[in-house]
Amino acid sequence: MIARRTLLAAAPLLAFPAGGRVSGFDLRAVERPRVIPRARAMLAEPPWTIAAIPAPRSPAGRQDYYSEGDYWWPDPANPGGAYTRRDGRSNPDKFDGHRDALIRFGRIVPMLAAAWELTGEPRYAAAAIRHLRAWFVDPASAMNPNLQHAQAIIGVNTGRAIGVIDTLQIVEVARAASLFARRNAPGYSAIRTEVERWFARYLDWLTTSPFGTEERDEKNNHGTCWLLQAAAFAAVAERKDVLDFARDRLKTVIIPGQIAPDGRQPLELARTKPYAYCLFNLDVLAASAWLLSKAEGELIGWRTADGRSIGQAIAFMTPYIADKSKWPYAKDIEYFDGFPVRHPALLFGARALNRSGWLRVWTGLNPDPAIGEVIRNFPIRQPLLWMR
């Protein structure tokens, strides 16, 4: 493990200028040797949407997304009855087919878009556009723009508001679409209108449906994930009203309600997987602030009257990312050894607050984990798509 982390850290540090100031850090130099070979391997990957994956317990159609709650299990005292909850323990027998496809989509398109941004080679944009067309444009394969049946509980319901978190996996797909539109990627104009229409329709559902508004008002990481999705999708759909709402909500609801003055995240620390949840929510908080800032990263340093800030939350967690053995709270009941990974909060925070130490920690972490549950909780994987 030590050797691997040392190896991961060595090459990227060459991208620091003399003195190590963040302002001179060359992210493209760091990302090129990682992104290009992985994107090249994805060029031949065919699109694979939910329409091709039967969901036997779904109450809806083949193009309607369906998933089942992670922490819900058959009740030994009532075989065949309603499932019961075991917080933090994922049921391996739940239906994951649609979510797996969504995660795959959310990994392939951003990687290809990052490769196109680095190289300008049309083949990377063309491959990404094939996937965008299949998911958002083709009438036979496109996903319907709602999550009415996400994270269902067998015997209890056919979908829940907290299932809205599942589309966090396509936030970087939205970033890729924004990049293609801004940079006029070859071939994108043929589908741009339909892609933007899909995101606009999903954003309408996200901001007006009972499930969408219930998820918006969740106090923990679910509320944060709603905010990042709304912001990313509004950027594609050019909905300034939603962006303004999200910016205000980050400052008046999310930061005051989720971050303590010393940087702790009490609602995440109370969970059965406190380490992973704190890291996950911190990444989403930092990405939201980065995306919604009018000047680069200004909302990361922004503070409430009593000193709560995303920057303070990053400062609180960084020592435990650099050395997990110092973590003073309970260990996660699952996948504790899978974290940390290359958490984007460190990069966004370093850029916003000129903290080269945070950037050095970031460069030493694994950017491409292989464990499925870790990947699911690491949805912001391509930092080039977030740079202006």
C-alpha cells in the first residue's frame, strides 16, 4: 500500500512549479497519462441503456429507471413479506441492473470527454456522442426523464424520494455535455437540442415532483446531492433561475445545516459508515460550491456568520484523508478499507484557497478505484470537466 501511494504521488508532483503554489499546478499534465489510455480502451464500448435490461419487479415500462434500496433485506420472521432495514449493510441480491448501467454511462462519457478536451481528437467526442444519443435521444433506448421507481422497498413501495440520489451518477455526463456545447465538439450539434431537452425535462421533474421536492428538503447528503444535480443539469438546460436558487440554498440551508463551525459533518458522522459518508458528502458539497461560484471557488471559502464553511469542512477531513489511522470516530461497517480515494474536494479546495498541501494529498490518492461500492460513492471522477 505504501509503495502504491508513493508511486501515485511521484509523477503528479512534477506538475507543481517551484515553491508548490497551486496557481501554477498543471492539471492537464497530471490527467493526460491517466485519461488517454483509459479513454482509448473505451472507444469501442457499445452504449448500454436501461431499455436493454429487464427489471422483473419494476411496475413501470422498459425505459423507466428502477432500482431497489441498498439497506433493505428479507425479514426472517416474515418470509415473503415486506423487507426490513439494516442500515449500512448493502443487500447483494437487490436489483442493481439499471443503476449499474447508469454508473457505466457516468464513467464512460466523462472519460471520453476528458480525452477529447486533452487531445482534440474527434474519435473521443464521437464515441461519447454515441452514448449520449442512446440514453437521451433514440426513442427505442432513451431513459424516461424521471425517477419515480428508484430505491424501491419490496413489499413496502415501488419507489422513494431518496432514490433521486441515483442520478448523481450522471452529473459528470452533464458536465461533458456542457463542455461539448461550449467547445462545439464535432458531431454534437446533431444531438445538442435533444440532449438539452432531456436534461430540461428531468430538471422540471427534479424541481417540481413530490419525490424531487422531498429529496431537496432532506437534511443530510441527500439534500446536498439534490443540489449538485439541480445545478449541473440547470447549467446544461441554461436555467439561470435554478442556478440562482441553488446558490442561495447552498448558503442559507446546506452549509448552515450540515457543517459545524469546526468543520465536522454531524449528520454524516451519525451514520454506520461515517468515514465514507463524510468524504462523499464533502465531495458533493465542494463540487456544488465550485460549480455555483461566480468567481473561481469563492463559495468554498464563503462563511456563515458563525464560521461554518466548506473550506473548514475540507480542513477538518484532510488529516484523516492523509492518514486514516488517525480517524477518531467509529469505523465504517462496510468498505472501510476502500477509502480514501482521490477526493475532488481536496482539488477544489486547494484551487479555491491556494492550499498546496491539500493538492499534494490529492495527487497521492487513487483516482480509479475498482471496488463497485467505492466507485458508486465517488461520482466526481474527471476534474478536467469542472475547470473553466
